[in-house]
Amino acid sequence: MGDVFMHTYHRLPVTFTQGQGVWLVDDQGKRYLDFTAGIAVNCLGHGYPPLVKAVADQAAKLIHTSNYYHNSAALAFAEKLIAACAAQGMQKVFLANSGAEANEGACKIARKYSFKKYGAGRHRIVTLKGSFHGRTITTLSATGQERFHKDFGPFTEGFRFTPPGDIDALDRALDPEVTAGFLVEPVQGESGVFPQTAAYMEAAARLCAERDILFMADEIQCGVGRTGAFLACENYGIRPDVVTLAKGLAGGIPIGAVLAGEKAAEVFAAGDHGSTFGGNPLAAAAGLAVLEVVTKPDFLQEIARKGARIEAALRSWNQSKIREIRSQGLMVGIDIDGDAAPVLEAGITRAQNGEAGLLILSAGPRTLRLLPPYVISDGEIDQGLDLLRRLTG
């Protein structure tokens, strides 16, 4: 199975053909409850009718022109996105195709901002140990996990890692003589769902403001409502200079966005950056359909409520197999006493044995990660957690 692909993924032995809501169906007709949302991408689940209609209608009208021209779908989407982030001070947006592209754009903004204001030599980007910012050479350079670096050096120069939560270390790392930007995930996802503390985020914002270092929030995984606020930064009362978004922003259509506040909004000039497919009408129409739902306060409150329901249920279990639970909204990390990989595989095997299957993620060798679609019902939450409890013994 899959011999035509390069061996870049450890794929589980299942092939999906369709989905509806929070359920996926494989080529044998077996059903799986999806607690992954395509790694936080299918935020409105599978086959969400308004999203399907928006994509189909736009495909019939216009899929692509180029960024040499305006298109009405991108204009409407950009206006809605800026409005959704206006309380955090965002004023302008660049549209891309992915989270890695968005983070590349953020790093370029920080370096140009610093170069134009202070000259050469002030180009360092500080990130956190345990961070994940993408798979390109530069975003790997920004990623503070050695396991992603093996065999791919040399890396882009000018990145430094500092421990999360250590304000004194951050103070030392943010040297104003050499530092252009600080790039931080408000909730680290790929390392196991680690929310930053309020004290750390507040100190980081203050230090960056005092030293004229751009404060950049990577909300690729934790943004677009995932934590119960449209931007995770809202949970900390932080107004970043730059925010990056992707994953759930168009509900399954590839998209990325770099948003900039007052300091950074006018940094890029014509020709400084670009993306052939970025802001294409199809992705923009899908993004607009997502924003119509995910920006509603009642909908965001439901995300927070459902996340609290999941955490409360997990904490009620016999804790002999669970070492730690970390969560914000529908973003949950569970450290278990044992390897995570067999649990993921068992969720597939259940369906192939004629029962309901369960799709979950790992984040490291002993951490399970839950990122269910926002439209999941209380009954589906309970069903999925019951399956998970049996899978973890």
C-alpha cells in the first residue's frame, strides 16, 4: 500500500474515502471517530454543508488568477480576518499556503523591520525549546526540537532557543543589540500541548516592547478558535506585533496567513515577499465560510465548554495510566505510562475488528494528543473518551 510515495510518513494501515461530521469511513466501509481533525485542520469536521457549498460555488466561478490582481473572495476574507483580530491590534494580512510559509513571512518581517531601523547585525530570532514552526530549512532552524534537525544541516543562521517558562533566560536571550524578533507558540502543540504561563507571556510582551523586538505569536495550531478564543493570545491579554495562522483557517483547504499590527503592518514593500497560490479565490472562499462560524462568541464559548468537559472526564479516570493532562479548549495532551504508538494503532484495529474505531494523535513517544473538530457533540465526546479509556487500559 502506498509504494508510490516517498517514505516521509509512518502511515497507519487505513485508507479513507469519505467523512461526515466527526466520523471518517475507510475503503472497507469501517467507521472511525475522528479526534484529530486532520491535525487541527478540519475544525468544522468533514462535509460541513456551508463549507462544501462555499468551495463548490467558488470553484464554479473562479479558482485562481494571481496576486497581480485583486479577487473579490480574497478581499472579503481578508477584511473578515482582520476584523476578527482587530482587538489584538492586527491591521494588515499576507495570505500564504501553509503554516511554514506564514512563519517564514513573519521571520522576514522581523528582520526587515530591524534592518531598516537599526542596520545590519540585529537579525536574531529567538524561539523556545520544544517549539515547532515548520519543515522548511528556515522554519526547522526556528524549531527547538533536535529530533527534527537530524541530517538536514547546515541551517539558516540567526536563531536561538531559550527554555519555556524561564523569564530570566528569556531576558538574557532577548539581547537588543542582536535580536529582531521573538517567535512563540502560546500553546506548544507538537511537543505535547504545553500552554505558556500568563506570567511568561506578559514578561515576554513587556521585554519585547521595551527593546523594540517584534513579539510574534505562532498560532498555526492553537489559533482560529482551537483554545476557545479566536486567537490564543486573547487568553493571555497579549497584543502581538505579528500573528501567524494556518491549519483550521480554511477548514481543510490549504491556507496560511501572516497578520501584522501597527509596528509591522507597513514593513513589506512590493516585491519583498510573495506566494503564487496564496490568497487564491478557492482558499479564500473556504476561509470566509470558516470565519462566519468560528468568530461567533457563542460558538467559541462552546469550544471552551467542550474542552472543559473532556478535561474533567479525563481527570475522573483511574490515574494509574495517566501521568499528566494539559489542555486549552479542544487542544489536549495526555502523558501516559507507556508508549503512545500502540494506542494509535489499536484505535485503527478496533474498526477493522468490526467495532467503532478512534483516531487520535501522538506528540512524542509517551504523549497522546486530542484535537477533535469543534462541531463534536457531547455524546460523541463521551463515546470517544470511552473508547480511549479502553484503549489505554
